[in-house]
Amino acid sequence: MTARPYQICTNCVMDTSDSTLQFDGRGWCQYCCNFHANIKPNWHPDERGIQEIMPVIEKIKEEGKDRDHDCIIGISGGLDSSYVTYIAKEKFGLRPLMFHCDTGWNSDLGVSNIQKIIEGMHLDLVTEVVNWEEMKDLQRAFFLSQVAFQDQPQDLALFSAMYNFAAKNGFKYVITGGNNSTECVRESIEWTYFSTDMAHVHDIHKKFGTRELKTFPTCDIMKYRLYYRLVKGMRVIKLLDNVPFIKKEAIRELQDKFGWQPYPQKHYESRFTRFYEAYWTPRKFGYDKRRAYFSSEILTGQMTRDEALARLEKPDLDEDTLRHEFEYVATKLGWTVAEFEEIFHGKNKSFRDYKNNLFMITLGARISNALGLDNRIFR
């Protein structure tokens, strides 16, 4: 938090904990203005959207008819990846190969939900297990760096492992759970920096890491945007943007069909992400990522502003659970609770305190916005 006078959007629940957020004369934040100006007019989660995606679906089927699988989907056990799998196979008749990256932080519920989806739809699953000692070393380095986005090592592994596998095995179509319905508010880079900025990752690891990352999966933004897309011909499809996707209805459907069980909050299928978002971020850096999640649901008509404000008044996890998770993460990363508390109370830093490729990434994001490839505001 800064000395800037506190302000909260009059339409959603984003506030000045996002330190550079701007508001218009109505008190609406940039995210709300962008949603109504750029996202909503170009987003069709209805029959029109289904008609628009059908030529792509038919192309996937035609090009993959001689393969065991015609596309690939990464699954975490969370709602978005689980539901897009259901839509892809049961609604559109695709034959996806499922891919899971195990970073060492799967929750028991996450593992159970993956199993229920895989078995319930008779799908094939490939799992890549990240070398734990390398994973631990990179995560320790990030904590010691004191940057805000502590989930960057895990995000990098999850993203890189799947796209590297897809490219290596000739998959042209990657279907993701990314969507406007629950993610139209993209957090600022101060909250969530780019996972694939390898200059940033390498600099932090060089300063604070202790072992070579020999097998850790990496895929920088240039490799993903240029080589995989332009040379390999890989196409990323956000299928949930073309169909009705209402969070509560999707949960009910997965529960009824497969026995899938929901989480207290988005991304809680990862035990590390649960700790990072419920404890580390709000208590050390002063912002609650639920504001972005709830604001997305407010804008898409799935939650009222009053409901969001009431949820924000208390954490999703009780104090005893949060304390237990603090001890669990400390121990798993090789620190005592006292050592981890010392890091927690250390001086906060920004990603800007380390090497980064922000200029090139920003340029790429602006081009994507201009071409209509991503209508979410970048800031």
C-alpha cells in the first residue's frame, strides 16, 4: 500500500492496493471501463460463439484423424481446466490427451479431482514430475529475492512443461481453461509478473539459488510467441470463451457427472498457491488477489458487488489453517518457521529490482491487444 488516498471502484471491488489503478469520473476503474468497451462487445459465450468455433473444431478433428489424440489439454484439477476438458470431449467430440505437471504442491483434493475427470471421461493422461530439488531451489531463491509474485517458479513450470511437450510431440492445438468469464480482470504486473520472463528468473536464481536447474522446464515468451506459434504452427484455443460458462453451474455439472469437488477459491488445487494467495500476498504485500477474481465475476454477472465485499471481509481459510500452512511450506522448502518468518518480515522488493524483459513483453502484449488476440487490459 502507498500513501495515495484510498479509493475503491464503484462498480467492482478493485482498489488502490493495485497502486497504479486509475478511475474515471464515475469512480469506475480501468478494468470495468475496458470490459464494457473492449471485452463484452467481442465476447460471445452463446450460440454465436459456438458457430464461430465450429470451423476450428472441425479442422482439429480432420487434422488429427490419424492420431490417437487430436489436441492436448493441461489439467490441474481446478475448475477451469476440468470444465474445458468436459466441454472439449463431451460437447464437441474432441479426443484430447491430458497433460499434468506435478510441481510437488498438489493438494489431495486436486489429485482426486484430476482422477475423477480422467476416469469419468476415459481419457489418457501424461504426467511430468518436476525435479523437486530444482523446484525447491528456485522457490527458495524467489522468497529470498523478496519479490511479490512468489508463484512465478510454479507457473513457469506448469506453462513450460505443457507447451514444450506439445511442441515436441507435434500437437498443433492446445486447449486451455483461460476465459473471460472468471478472468476478465487481468491483475497488474505489480501483482502478477510474467512467468515466462527468463531474464528475470535467471537473475533471481543467479543471485539466490544454490544448484543448477538442469531439468527444470522453461519456455520463454519469445519461444512461445514466435517459434511455437509461427514455426511449429501451434494454436492456443480458449474454448470456454465460446460457450456458456457460469461458475456455479459448471461446478454443479461436474459434481453431478463425475463427483468433482469445488475449492474455497480459484487456484486452490495447488497447496502452494493457496498459501501464497491466502497468506503471503495479503499479509506481506497488502493486496488480496480475490479482488481480481471477484471483480471478474461481478463484471460477468455471477456475483454482486455486495457479495464480493462481504467475502473480502474475512479470509477463505481460518487462522489455524493458515498457521499450519505457513509451517508446512517452511518445512517443505527446508527452512525453520523462525527462518521463514524472518524472510516474511524482510524488505519487500519489486520485479523491477531485478533484470527483466518488460519492454519486449509489453510490446508483445500491446500488439496482441491491437490485433484483438487479447482484449483484457494490460497494465
